[in-house]
Amino acid sequence: MSTKETNDASFEADVLQNSKPVLVDFWAPWCGPCKAVAPILEEVAAANADKIDVVKLNTDENPQIAAKYGITGIPTLNVYVNGEVVKSLVGALPKPKLLRELEPYLG
């Protein structure tokens, strides 16, 4: 699996202190669009592992981080660079659109 799970406890180390850009997938097991986007995120993670880390956060199990970043709809995909949110995408995006949105961070 190319994506990795994070949680309230490890979020800072996995995401905020990461030297690479990090795409965080805020998701929940009951969310249909989250399930639809999961295989796309796996492909993006596998193809771009040297450029960006793809991390998943289950919002049901980790409400603190979701609340801290104001996540109200899922799936929400946030891109973090140097610990800061630089892009936020809400909803299940088709792979070509997701790759276009991520292009600045995959260069």
C-alpha cells in the first residue's frame, strides 16, 4: 500500500514535520465518495512516492485533527507544505483533475 494511515497522535510527525509535500485524505469508512477516491489516491501515491506523501486520516477515529483544520465535508484532500495547508480540495475528484491540482507539488 502506497498511502499510509495517520492519527491525532502521529499527525504532526507524519504531516507537519515532513520535508516533502503531503496530501492528506480526510475520510470515513461510511463515506461512499471516500471509497471511490481511495484507489485513485493509491495510484497517485505509488506513481509519485519520491515527490509527495499520501496520508489518510479517518475522521471518525481522529476528530481532533479534523476539527483543528475545519474539515466539515469528506472526502477533503489537503496539501501541506512545510506544515501549512497550501491547497484544499473537497469531494471525490477524477484522477486527471486531481493530478492537475497536484501538479505544482509533483514538479
